[in-house]
Amino acid sequence: MPILLRSIRLAACTFLSTGLLAGVATAQETIDKPITIYAAGTAGGGVDLYGRALGRHIGNHIPGKPSVVVQDMPGAGGIRQANFFAETAPRDGTAMGIFAGGPILEPLIGARDPGYNMSQFTWIGAVSKDVSLCIAWGATPFKTLDDARKQEMIVAGTGAGSDTDTYPLVLNELLGTKFKVITGYLGSQQTIMAIESGETHGRCGWSLSSLKSTKADWLRDKKINMLVQIATEKASDLPDVPLLMDLVTKPEDKQMLELMLGPTSMSRPFVAPPGLPPARATLLRRAFDATMTDPAFVAEIKALQGDILPSTGEEVQKLVERLYATPRPIVERAKKYLGGANP
């Protein structure tokens, strides 16, 4: 056999055997220790409910079928959990987290450099796509967004960097509303109590999926007024509620909002710490994908009045990387609006 032909065949055999061995290694990748899903919210809130729903089912799709527990870790709108993942959480696939959108952009636009950015984290997938809402309790004078332009509206906030604290400031600047944020509420349940008791008029920065899962009766019984949708696209079931993107006219405003509202395209995201071994990342991502079509999981989310419009971990990873590649002038303008202090 000519030397060249023998060399080609030897190289082909080597490539095939290496690929087969890699396939065996991937197939044998398992997790045999308990997994903890950290939910950056309080018991009964949307983040907590979705975290527990995934926790009840994803273990069935992970080789080794590890037990999965859910632990609430509220604080600073999810930033406490992001810091934990960046600094001390295990990097072996036994720690996952879920939080609302605020922490995704905080290292990019926040006043403090935390020493990491969220594109370095390992994104496992997102359950849905969402819109955020500004809502007012029905008994208050605030029926439309114009009412919030005419008089001060007090809204509940969960901490600097969270949507509840940043969106009102942006609306004040871009649309001339008069939102005043009372911040420091621990989570969704505490903001609900504040609204029902009359301590605040409402909340500005509340995902529709969370509202459906935690207070479906508010929607069913029309106890609240929905003032504006904060997202890149309208929710299909809210055609008559105005969309913020449609209310701004300046190109530079729209460009900034595209950065700010990127996280709404990856609602209910699940994430693992930076530096997760690639095989473990792939294992968790495929388990997440399988859970999204698991009939038991689907039924549970439907019972929560939630939607499943999933994104893969790879898709979410690319989206976050794109957000972090935003030109600095746009980022600096966003930082001006999202600095965390009331105007």
C-alpha cells in the first residue's frame, strides 16, 4: 500500500477512535451528588415557584438522577446570588440559579464593578420570553400611564439593580412620569402586601409570567390597572396595553432600551457559575431542554398560569454576550439612567 494512502487511513482511524472515545466519555458523564437550585426571591414569588417547578423534574433527565433541592437566596434583586455564584458556588454542576432580569445587566451598567460580568456565567436555558409591567392597584387614581405623568405614583422596589428600582427611573426620564420608588422590600410577596395594604400604589417592573403565577386573581378579577408593557414586543394576550418601545421616538432612546430590555427575551433564566467544565454544562443544558417538554413539568407550569417558550443555554449565552458587546456610549447612557438613585 502506498505510504500516502496508509497515512490517510491511519489518520482516519485515529480520528474515529478519538471521536468514539469522546462520545463514550460524554455518555458516561453523570452527577451523583445533590444539586441545589438557588432562587433569588422569596417563598411564593415567581422566581421561587419556577425554581421549584424545575427542581421537581430536571433530576429525572440528568444521568445519575441526583436529588434536587431548592433554596431561596433573596437580596438586592438577585445581585446577592450573582455574587455568590461568581465567588464561592461549586463549579461541578451541583449549583444552579434562577433570578429576575436585573442582575444580568448590573455588572455592565451598575456604579460598582463586581469583578465579573454575566457573559462569563454558564447559561443553562430560559423557560420563556416575557414582558415586564407597570401596574397600579385598581382603587388608586392611576388608570393609565398619563395619570402617572400628572401626579406622583409610589411603587414598591426590591433593591438597587432590580427591575422594580430601575424601570421607574427610566420611565420618569423618557416619558415624564412621576414614579417614586420605595425600595427595600425583600421580594414579590412583600411588594404584594404593600400594594394590597395601600402602602404603595403599585409596582413598576413585574414580569407578566410572575404576575400570572403569583396573583392570577388580580388579572382575573381586574383588581389592577396595567399602565405599560416594558419589553421589545407586546405580549400576545395584552394587545391594548401600550408598549414602551412604541412610546419613545428618538433613535438613541430606542437603542438604549434594546440594551435594557434584552433580558425580557430570556425570561426565567437558569444559570450555573463561571468556569463550569464544558461536559457538565452540556449535560445540564440538555437536561433543561428535556425538562421543557416533560409532560409533568408542562402541566405544572400551566397550573401556574405560565407559558413555556424556551431558549437553549447556547441561545441565552449568545444573547448575554451580545448585550455585553454593546458600544460603550450606549452603555454609559444606560448607566446614567440606571444609577440607582431617584431623580
